[in-house]
Amino acid sequence: MIRVWVDGSCRPNPGKGGIGIVFEGDKMSYTISEKCPGNRLFSNECEYLAFNWALSEILGYGFNNEEIEVLSDSEMLVLQMLGEKEVDKGGKYVSVYLEAKELIKHFPNLTIEHIPREQNAEANLLASGAIRVWH
């Protein structure tokens, strides 16, 4: 099993963004902290950028058939990925949402779970740290 914590952040909102990802498992165990390209990103957009980066990373290693558990403190992202919340088709982050929907098709054993913010502290710190690189 590969467990992945994802978080996206921006300062201000909209503003400069960063992502934080924590991979934990016997096949992958490392972190990613990266700034997002652009200066007018929204926090929801950054959440999806982190989610997509994490899935792309796993797919790139060919581990997509493993049991994958993605944990996020973004209730919106989780509910939208589970099909329980509508996406504004004219919204700012629709393109990254559509990319996420395409990516999850490659993961037959994927679960996505909403967690409280305090359980996502490491990914949040990584995302916030990536933003500080901008300043």
C-alpha cells in the first residue's frame, strides 16, 4: 500500500501557490515541496495540482495497480473526486479537475479520504514552505 497526503496552498488567495506531498509505503517514501507556476492561483486549484502531481508521480513509477490511499484536508476536492459534489464547469480550476478525473482512471485500487487539517500537517508545511520560496 502507498499512502499519500496532499495539500495545496496559496498566499494570498488568489496568489502564489505551492504544493506539498508526502508518500509513505514500502515502494515510495519521500516528500515533495514545489511552487506552482503562475501568480494568480486559487487555493482549490493548488489542492488539485498537488493531487494530480501525486498521482502522476505514482503512475510514472508504474505503481498505479498498488493499493493507493490519498488523504486530503480539502473536503471539496475529496467530494468532487468521489462524485458527491458538483464542479462549476466555468470555474477557475476546471482544467485541473478534468485532469484529475482522467488520472484516477489509471488507478483501480485508489481510495480518497478527507482528513482533518491537523492530520495533514506535514503536507501543509511542505506546501507553505514552497510558497516562501517565491518571496
